[in-house]
Amino acid sequence: MIVNRLALLALGCLTLTVTNYAQGAEPECLPKRTVAVPLPTDVGYFLDGPDLTDTTPAIGLHGNQVALSPERRKFCARTDHDILNPMRMNPATEGAIAFRNPSGPLHTGSCWSHTRFQRSIAYLGNFQPELPKPTEQQAAKIISDLISMNKVVPIPGFANVNEFTRAYQEQLSSALGNWYARCLFTGDCAHRAGDASSEDQSSLRNRMDHLSNRMFSHPQMIFLRMKGKAMGWTDSHSWLLLNITPLRAKPEADNPLAGLTKTGYVLTIVDPNYPSLLQTVSYSYGDTSLRLDGDVLLPHEDYDDDLTDFDDALTKYCVPPRPKKK
């Protein structure tokens, strides 16, 4: 069933060439999209993929949780799929940031920081709707802590990502823009940009197989830095990959085993320029790029250190301290 296997991939775009568009206007780096890209219908494909009912605790969770408070135990009992499902199933009303990628102080877009914050709040945001909402100053501290990615961050007064980011859109938009500007000025972003090469294209199948194996063994949000041959060397995108589902050939009457043959993958995505819209991107073996609305893109895994930071923060928060010896 496709419904049980929806995944999310947040596509961001980063354009270092200054583009003057007003706050809230459509970024020029991507064409307008209002409907999901359909799955292939002119070929004999059907979808297959991992069962998304895993009950394995999320990263960082191990040890005895008896010493934790009930609220903390509930947060720490989340599975990987509990973390992924709000975006995979209800991005518009629950899981996704409530506004699209802001233009930022340099009017270049803030796709990379938007994508990284989306992942940080999913892993480290501990929503506590029964408590009073934070003040403006407290909300700014929550946002700053989530950008730092070094601890679990309580978010009082809100039940999910969409509610919190809608209420504090102005503060978060400013913070994301400043975060991206720091990335530019420190050079951390610059070395990640660049044109795609022929080597990238020839290794695409290996990369896609690796992503599939990685996601199957440990469902998680993977940051993909996207490079494109059709774009200038200063242009790049980012995707947040939440699942990758194998495509298999349709069984034939005279060859029922044909359905065992894997022919590629389908990725379900959400673009931070259109955060409430689920879309799909398909890849078939033999392709030398991923294509979305005319863009020719190649994926590179990046910012895996963020996942390590989440693991460390969750471990510290969820593993009770050892009792002191008397």
C-alpha cells in the first residue's frame, strides 16, 4: 500500500547569486508547483518498500528509563517512525515548518538552514501543549537552542512543529536567514557548492542503492546536498530524505518472477518552498541524474554530524544518571 509508505523529502534551494525578491515571494531558484509529481503510469511498475511499523526506539535511547519523569519517558519512548510520521502523514497541519524558505538578509534564500532546522525540531523539540506559551524572549531562546542542536529543547504551549513555527514565524525567519549568512561568511557553505561532474553521474546508482540500504536499516532524516549540471557553480539545493522506496518490475503472465527485479526507487518529498505539499521523485537504473521540473540534480549526503549531535543530546536527556555511591 502506497499510503503506508509515504516518505518525505524536503527540497531546499540555495542560490548564492543575489536574487531580489520580497519576503514571502516565490524564490526564483525553483519553478512554481501546486500539485504532487505523479508516479510513473506508462511503465509496468509497482511499489515495494520497508514496513513502516517499526517499534525500535529512536537514536540515543537505551538503558533504564525508570528514573525519568513520566513526561520525559513519553518523549524518550518515541520510535524513529514516531519522529518521521508527523511530516510523512500530516506536513500541512502538524510536521512541517509553517512557512516556506525565507529570503534571508542577503536575499539569497535560506533553504539549507530551513532544512536543517526542520530536522532539528523533529528530533529535539519536546512539545508540551499543557504548559503556558513562551514569551517572545523565551521563544527566541528555544529557536537558538534548536539551531545549536546540542540538547533536547522543551517547547511549552504547543503540540507540534506547525503550531510553534506559525506563531513565531518572524523570529524564526530572521534566525534562519542569519544562520545561513554565517554559513556563507565562514566558508562552510561555499565549499559545499559546485557543479556536478561526470563521476557523480556514473556513481548515481551506487549512491541510490546506498541510500536505500541506509534508510531500510535505520529510518531517519538524511540531509542531501543536491548539485546540478544545468545550474551555475554557485547554485545548489538541499533535500531532506525521509524514505526511499524500491521500484520493481510488474510481474508478467509468462514470467511471475519478474516482480522480484528492482528497477529503481521512488522518493516522496516536501520542498521548504512549499512545505505543506508532498511530491514524488522517481529514479530508474540507468538514469544519470534525478529530475524535478526540468532541474537535473545529483545527491550528496551531508550534515551527518547533525545526526550525531542529536544522538548525543537524546542520550544525555533519556538515559538516567547513575546513582551516586554512598
